[in-house]
Amino acid sequence: MVELTSDRECTGLHAFRATLGRGCPAKSRRYPVLYFFRRGDAALTCETRLNPQGPGFQLVIAESGHEQIENFAELPNLLAREHELLMAWRAQGWRDAGQPPRTPGDTGPGSRTRR
């Protein structure tokens, strides 16, 4: 989960340090870290988040309607695996696609207005 503050957005390693109480101001909300990739007509997403069922972290990979969840007890192991996958996907021709466009009906944390 990423912690966003009203004036600053924390990303990557800083985001996870923030969830552990290091690196970002205390007043914040938590959001997952998402990566979007495209290769031809195929799409791939990777979500890095706190484990919603208990301690630890999860790496959620979705491609072609299939979802795979990897669990990690320690943050360094999650970050190493995430880095490994991102490098491999880029080497295999996957390209960063950015966040999909929002529609007027989108609600949730990403639809808020930045100050």
C-alpha cells in the first residue's frame, strides 16, 4: 500500500517505507502501487500491497483474466521480486502503459482532487 499525503506522493520503495512509518509524513492514506504494461493487444498489471488478511505483503499479477498472488513476509523480499519481474517483463517486450484513463463514473481513492 502506498501512503499519499495532501502535498506529496510517495512511490516505490519510499511508499513501502511510508507504510512502515518511515519516509513520509504521518498524516496520510494508503493506496496500492500499480504497474500497467502492454505488449501488442495483451495487458498485464502488477499490484504491490499490504496483505489484507494479515501481516506481510502481496504481489498480485493479472494477465489475460488470470490472477496470481505471491505472499511475502519481509519487505526486501517483495521489492527484490517486484524488481526481478519488472526487468524481465521489459526485456520480453512489455511496455509501461501508464494508468488507464478514468471515466466519469470512477470513484475511489484515485478520483480525488490533489491540493
